[in-house]
Amino acid sequence: MSRAPNLLEIPAFSAGGDVHVLVETTRGSRAKFKYEPEVGAFLFSRSLPIGIAYPYDWGFVPSTMAEDGDPLDGLVIHEFTTFAGALFRCRPIGVLQVRQREKGREFRNDRVLFLPSAFATGHGGDDALLTSELKSELERFFAAAVVGTGKELHYLGWQDSGEALASVKRSAAKFARRQREKVDG
């Protein structure tokens, strides 16, 4: 019996330099799903509080490792109907830097925002999509989404597409280092 591929190991970047983002939870869902490589499937993680739903597709950048040890979180801003496991080629348009406290631990758990490359201008105009109103709405969503989980979020601020891309590159380099350490030893 062949084993399903590990979606965590899809390259972080496409051949053309776009960032890959894998959807775990679709826009409009009240159920949070998380990819589990051991079973090769998206498993139910938890439900969101009543009245709260994901505003856009939520997922991660494969072949990355954020400070919390998980792949780098990503929110893909678009208006289509998709599915868990959909892979987007994206351009980062910004990042909400977050310090999270959970189970006595404190760590960074940033949320990178992406636009599908088919929509991205690629000329710096993508940053303008993150209006102050959208940023405020997303901050309220992220805070509401963790109610009752024991997680506390402290927002450190918003950064532009350049810092978002730098965050992806740092997380991809950390993942690559960890993979080499596993091989070496």
C-alpha cells in the first residue's frame, strides 16, 4: 500500500518564485481543520465560537517552520469556494506580528496574509489591499477565534509585503536546517 505524500514537504516556493499556501480551513467555515501528516488527512481540530467563521481560506506555507514549531500560518484573501488541500501560488501582502501565550509558553505566532498570484499586481500595490478597516476586522477575528482555547494573543503590529516575504524566507530556512539535522543526525 502506497503512502500519501506529506503535504508539509511541498516546496515553500514555486519555480516562478511565488509562495505556496496550502488550505486547511476554508473561507466561511466554523470548524478549524489541521493537516496531520501521520494519516495524510485534514482532521477536525475545534469549532469556532458561535457567530465566528473564517473570513478567508486559512492554511500554512509548506516546508516552513515558524517559532511555534508549526508551519508558518497564512490567510489567502480571495472570494472563491475552495477545499481543504487546495494549493495556491501566492504573493505575500502583509503580516500581523503576534506574540501568543499558551500553556505557560510564550512565542511568536505571526499570521501572513497572501493574495493569489493571479490577482497580485506584483508592483508593490498589493500592500494597499490591507486597509486599516480590513486590518481591524482581521484582528477582531483572530482574537475571537481563540476564545475558550486558553490562547492569549498580543498584537505587535502590521508589517508590509517585504517583511511578510522575509518571514516566509526565514521560516523556510529554519525548516531546511531542521531537515538537514534529521539527516545528519
